[in-house]
Amino acid sequence: MSTFTCVIQAESAAHRHVSDLEQRLAAHHENHYPGETVSVSWRPIRPGYMYTEGRQSTSSVISCSIRHSTTRASREAYMRGVCDLWTDITGCTDHEIVVSINETEPDDED
């Protein structure tokens, strides 16, 4: 199973739309890796506890651990899709999204 860990601002558009975001992240993952499940965990940060350039941050950090290797082209397409769905739902800009992917070895039962 691949996993998403999403660090978001409490009381933000992302926080208000976690259900929609979770559904779209799972569908996006399924489109790229058919038959592979994904879990999503949320880490809301209270206002005043996350900063960018000395100001209250409006960013979201989306980290995905994928259970197999990828190519550069597939990672770029995957990450672009995450940014697109995030901006569609939250109304934020690409400058407010940090997306990372790390590749991990499949579990023995995979």
C-alpha cells in the first residue's frame, strides 16, 4: 500500500475539504497505479505554527510514499496531477503546494 501524508493549515480550504481531497488523491493514485491501494493521513497545523519567509504559511505539504520504482516522466506526471487536483479543490496556487514522492520497496505480501 502506498501512503500520503498531508500537512495542512488548520482552518484552511484544504482542511475544510479533506474528504474531497482524500477521494481525489485515491482516484489519482488508482489512475496511475491500477489495483494499488493508498492510505491518506492528515496533519493539520494550528495557526501560528507554520511559517514561510517569516509570515504565516498558506502552504500544504503532500508527501507520497510509493511502493515501487518510478521513472522521471511518471513521477512528474503524478506530481503534476496532485498539484492540479489540489488547486481545483482548494483554490490555492502552485506556489502554495509542496509535493514529494519517495519510492519504497514493496512489502513481502505485495
